[in-house]
Amino acid sequence: MLNMTFPDLPNYHALAILLLTLLALYLFRREDIPLETSSLAVIAILTVMFAVFPFEVDGKLLEPISFFSGFGHEALVTVCALMIIGQSLVTTGALEPIGRSLAKAWKYSPALSLLLTLIIAGTLSAFVNNTPIVVLLLPILISVALRTKTDATGMLLPMGLATLVGGMVTTIGTSTNLLVVSVAADMGLERFGMFDFAKPALIAASVAVIYLWLVAPRLLPTRAASLPDTSPRLFGAYLHINETSFANGKSISEVKALTQNQIQIESIQRSPDNRRLVPLPDTQLRVGDRLHVKDTPDQLKEYETVLGAELYSGKHKADEEHPFKADNQMLAEIVVILGSGLIGRTLKQANFAIRHGLSVIALHRDGKAMEVGRQKIGNVPLKIGDILLVQGEVSQVESLKQKQGILVLDGIAKLVQSKKAPLALSILLGVVAIPVFGIVPIAISAICGVFLLLLTQCLNWKEVAGALSTQVILIVAASLALGSAMMVTGGAEYIAQVFVALAQDLPTGGVLAALMLLLAVLTNIVSNNAAAVIGTPIAISVATQLGAPPEPFVLAVLFGANLSYATPMAYKTNLLVMNAGGYHFSDFMRVGIPLIILMWVILSFTLSWMYL
């Protein structure tokens, strides 16, 4: 049993860094502040702090600009390169044969097909960022549910969590793994190889897959599709201006003011030669003009009353005998994903309606429709995982499926495979295999892989830019800066001393388990990358305090930071799955918390058995 007194407070710089770390963790979980802004704020505060209040390390002044080194850190370079390589698999359709085979397998045995899907999802995620895997499998599983008239609830969430479980197996499975391994190497530990911790991860993953296959679907209540077909459709119609219309003689801007800027006039058809006019704000309306508008039936009737115009559906006046029709129109669901060019932008900024010829009817976020008027949807900045309900002609929706970076969830989306697919897959295999044989590190092979993808035109620079996430780049850079500051000021050692003092009645294996559980809680509240980078130096300090080998404690941080199962915001793919399946926050807790406990117990015993 350890007999340690509670440690004395560290120096002022260390205390300031600990307070900044708490502030950072708070900011990282705020949804009303962009994660990029919070990360940049942390870096700015950190550098200014050490510029105004200098700090010496071993007699040398610590340079504030050293905290910018995270932007060039090999872990961040590798993460970005692997994101780009993962995007190439989506762009070229390299995973299409797997998707096609899975879709066929569901016809014969749904139960075994779900198990096969979970195994494949987990295996692929050990080598590829799990976002492309989820993007590949979501339409397939939704299609299966529609064709077999079964509930997709028991498929989508287990599949999403299986990709997180599989990502723990290798050093490149997730960005979290790469960061922990790199930070530990920076601190003097021997670098973990690609499969050095695969054994404990595979033991836990095997049990997790069985849980996700047999237990998780039974814990989930039936959930309706996030965007059912009963959503209000839009109908095209004409408002005929006559002598008694309020709109007669008024400008387009005045007409919009009469409808509180709700009416959207697509064009003006002017008699007698049926000229089509652009509805400019100062265009004056006159008798005989026909305004082409598109909206819900209730709104169209409201416009008819407000403007005193006659409403026509096609050639007939709109009434009970001639109801509105949406000929050749269909609804589709579009998920906002990396590479879509929509993240952080509004639909108006992206010119979505003009570029794709589609009308956006609803916006769903966090599993429910946002309470914004249809005309205001265009002004809402979009996030990863948002789902747009759009309406347009069948040909327009089909064309949208071919657009890179657009995920259409209509259950019948065809996966596109290009001639470059085998080449992209071969490059990925090379990137993974070369570090395994110790030829060059993964950072170098990944960069070379990106160069080869560009050289062989599997990707272009626009697609490369779309694959990168400013959120990931800035959160990683900020976390690396904080982790470095905690080490050099002694803040990490102080936290380790406090942690050991609190856990002094526990055996070494118990301290390890407590550390993993702490990281598991943190990763479901704040960014898993931030939790991992901040936790790694603390883990090494804890091991030093206990006189134990540091490797199992580093792995406790790595595994704990990957247990992002209990909340939808814990990982970006959780949000994709949540919105596509119409899940509630409670569904993640219902399935995720037992899975966290299961993985925590197995991994804690396995690490203690193998390393302590």
C-alpha cells in the first residue's frame, strides 16, 4: 500500500496551465462555440501567457513559439494524410465490391449478415478512418431495411459503434491512437508498432462485436426514420395578377414585404408574348403577370389571399377538383459529411439550390428537426451529421448521387466505382504494409501515399482539401500545445501525484483501471483527441510515481479515449448514425454505457495480465 501525502501545489506556470486546461475542456464541449475557435483561443492564450510571463526550463528560456510545433507534428501530418487516403476510397468507390456483397448477403440470412457487417466494419476501421466506412454502410443498411420492411434501428447504431471498436486495434485505426503513440514517443518511450497492442484490443473487440450483434439491437426501441415521407412537399404553382390584386402595380420587394418575405418568386411570366422575366426587387407587376412560386399548399393559399391573386396549379385554378401535384418530384435525404463543402457554411453561401436545382424542405440535427422556418434554413451554418430533406426531380436527385462528398440516404443510392478504385486500394495497402516491415515510419508512407494518389489522378487538390478537417487540425494542434506545456511546467507530474494519492489504497492494476475509466468519461464529454493528448503525459507520470512500466498506462489512456460510445457528440460518426437512424440521446447511453463497462473491465484485466 502506498503511503503518500497530498502533494504541494506546483509553480504558478503549472497552475495557470492546469486552469487553462480546464477552460479548454469546457470550451471544447460547448456547442455554441465552434471547436476551431476554441482551439485557436487556447493556442493564442498559451503563447501570450509565456511571452508575457517567461518560464525557464533547465536554465533556458522557453520560447512561446515552440507551442506552434503541433501544426508540424508527425502525428498531425499522419492524421491528415490518412484522412485524405480514406477520402480516396470513397471518391474512387474502392470499397464498392464489399458494399455490393454485403447487400446481397442480407437476402439470405439477416442475422448472420449483421454479424458479417459488424466484423467487416470493425476490420476496415482498423486501417481506414471510420467515417468512409460509415458513409459506405449507411445507405446499404437503410436500403436493406426498406426492402425487407424491417426496422433499421437495430442495425445502424451497432454498425457505427463497431467501427469505433475496430479502430482501437492498430496505431493508425484512429487519430487518437496516432496521437497517443506519437506523444509517448516524444517523451522517450519506445514507439509502439502497428500491431503491438492488437492482442488486448482484439480480445475486447471480439466480445464487443458479440454484444453489438446479440444484445444491442434488443436494447434499442423502434425509432422512426429521421425524415419520414410524410414531410410536407413543395408544389409549383402560378399566382395570376388581375385588376383587383393587391400586388397590381407594386414592385417585387413590396410583394415580398406583404408576405413577410416568405414568398419565393422563381420567375415572372408576362403577357401577351409569355416572356419570362427575372424577379428583380424593383420589377413592377401589372395585370396579366403570372408569378411562378413553389411552396407548401397552405403557404400557397396564404399567398393567394394576401396578394388577392388567383392561384393556378398547371392550367387549372387550384381547387378541390384540381389539387396540387408534384409530378416527377421525389424526396431525398442528404447527410452533411467531410468533403461536401457544406461544413460551417450556409446553404445560401454554398449556392446549394442553384447548383443542384433542389429545394430544401427541412433540416434535422441531433436526431430531430430544427425549429426554423423553411425560408430560414438557408441561413443556418451546417455541421457534420446534419441531414437535409430535399425535393426535386428524379433526374436531379440521381445526378446528386454522383457528386463527390454528397451522401444521399434514399435507400436506393448506387455506389459508383471508377477505374482508379483498385489503384487507390493498392496505395492504401502499401501505406499500411511498409511501416509494418520497418522500412519507413507511417508518417512518411502516408505522405507518399497522398502524393501517389495525386500523381495517378485518383484524387485532385479540390478533393484533398475537402477531405481535411480544420476542426481536427486545430484541436490536435491545441491539444499537443497543452500537453507540452503541462509537461515542461510540471503540471502533468502534479496531476499524477494527486491521482496516485487519491488511488493509494488501490493496487497498481486498480490505478491503471481508474485511469482508463477517467479517460472513458472524459472522451464522451470533450474531444477524444484532447483527452488522449492531455492524458498521455499524466499516464507516464503516474507510472513513474508507482515505479511501474509506463506502456500499460499509456495504453490505458489510448483505450480509454477510444470508448466514445455513450454520447452522440463523442465522435463525429455517432452524429451521422444518430441523424440517419432517428436515434435519441438516450439510445446511445442505453447501448453505449454497458459497452463502455464491458470494454473497460476486459481491457483493464488484459493490460494488467500482459504488462504488470
